[in-house]
Amino acid sequence: MPAWEENAEFNRFGIISAMLMIVGILGGLAVGMGAINYTWLLIIVVTSTMLCLSLILALAPMKYIIYTGVFSVVVDIILLSYFLIT
């Protein structure tokens, strides 16, 4: 197991609390900025956000939680920048 995975499992509760806040706030901002008007964008934001939050709730391995959290944050930032430009 790589060193970052061992550190992530050791710091599980700190990472989970930060991930809950970051993913939840960015998902809400993306929906509020304009994804609510487009069905497919809303589906993408809600699916990526809820997948991360469901893995946190299910106490999945930290590797999967971090990967889905990063994916969700990237999707939200792309959509936020798109909505800010247009």
C-alpha cells in the first residue's frame, strides 16, 4: 500500500470532514450558479457529489473516497468556471 493511502486511513476522520464540506459546498454552488437550468448538468453534478457522499457514509476505503472527491471537485470547478464565463 502506498504511503499516502496509509496516511489517509490514519487521518480518515479529518479528511472525511473536510471532504464533506468541500464537496457539499462546491456542489451546491454549481447547482445554484446555473446547473439547475440544465437537466444533464444537474444530473452530472448531483451524481458525482452524491457518489462521494455515499462512499463516505458507507465507510468505503479512503482511496475510493479521495478519488471520487477529486472527481467531484474537478467537475464542480469546471462547471463553476463555465457559468462564470457565460
